[in-house]
Amino acid sequence: MDDTRATILLVEDDAAVRGYVRDALSAAGFAVAEADRLDVARHLVRKAKPALVVLDVQLPDGSGFELCQEIRASKVLADTPVVMLTARGELEQKEQGFSAGADQYLVKPVDPKELLLWVDALLRRVKIDAGGADNIEAGDVTVETSAHLIRFKGKPVSDLTTKEFELLSFLIRKRPQVFTRKYLLSNLWHTVAVDNAVDTHVYNLRKKLPEELAERLQAVPGKGFRYFG
């Protein structure tokens, strides 16, 4: 995919904000589809199949969190990056955005340069994931898939079981999305059984990881687990 020709869906009901964000994206070479309501956005998501969605939280006919959750639940669009825009910057709101599946959360008035940096980074991550890259780089953490190895600050994390490696590498790849126990059981354990398998593996993982790294493996009350760092 040529990122400079990628279509970005911009969902924002404030005409002034939509205007300057659209201009920044267009100037960077992106095709921009626009919506000022949730119902229009739903239609465009299905029709345009955007490479990335820039999504306002407060819309006249609903919450952007709803659309973000719908995208994550879609078999076709589940990996589409979502950048949420909001006038509110409280931690609770950010938690809600990330729990809904947002990849980034920016507070308005957003700096167009910062937005473009995130758009570029997220589209690049999608290309890496789609290409099945052997290595995943996440700051001071590297996941070497074929070698079944995770390095933290250059040093290998030892003694991980296959399932522990799969769980941690999955959460790192999808950071900072939150995944429910049910989702993880279905996609990593290939079962719908409701048990404590995920919690047990997270507990064991934390004991094996360096403290700084273990703190990034987070439980979100009532939601599930994520890697945040």
C-alpha cells in the first residue's frame, strides 16, 4: 500500500477542526473522506475501507467510542488504526478511548504535525504487521518472532513458555489496545472456555519479566489486559 495515497476517514462535527485537520492530511498526500455524524461515518467505514480513522469522541448522534468498538469487532477492519480526538484530556477519558480500541488519543486543539507523526507511525505499523515482519520494535523492547525471543534493553527475557511468549508478543504488537479475556482465549488459546488461563499466564509472565517491563503488562478493571509502554 502506498501511504501517500491511503484514504483516511475524518469524523469530526466541528467544521473548523475538520477543516484544518483535512487540510493537513491532504497536504501530506492523503485522500480524505469526511463525516460529521456517526451514521455517516458508519457508512463510509464500510464503503471506503479507510487505512486509518481520525475520530472525534463527541458526535451529534452518539459517541466515537461506539464506532471504534465496532471497527475492532469487524473481521475486515479490526486492524484499522484509530486516532481519537477530544476536547477532554482526563485520564479516565483516555482509559475509555484505549479500552474501546483506540491506537492513540489526542486532545484538541491538536497540533497537525503531531497528528501526522502518529498517522505515519500507525500506517507504518500496519505495513509491518501485514508483511509478517520477523521483528517487532517497541521502544526498548524487541520481539524476534522466528527466534521465539523477547529482548528488553538488549538483554533476552528467558524461560518464557510458548503461550507466555505468544501472549506478550501479541499485546506488544497491538499496544495499547485492551483485549478481553474472552478475546484472548478465543484467539490465542482457541477456546471459548471461561477460566483463569489468561490471568494465570499474566501472573506468571510478570514474575519472569524485569520489574520495569512487568509494570507495562496491565490489567484494566472490567475490561481485560494490555501492554502500555
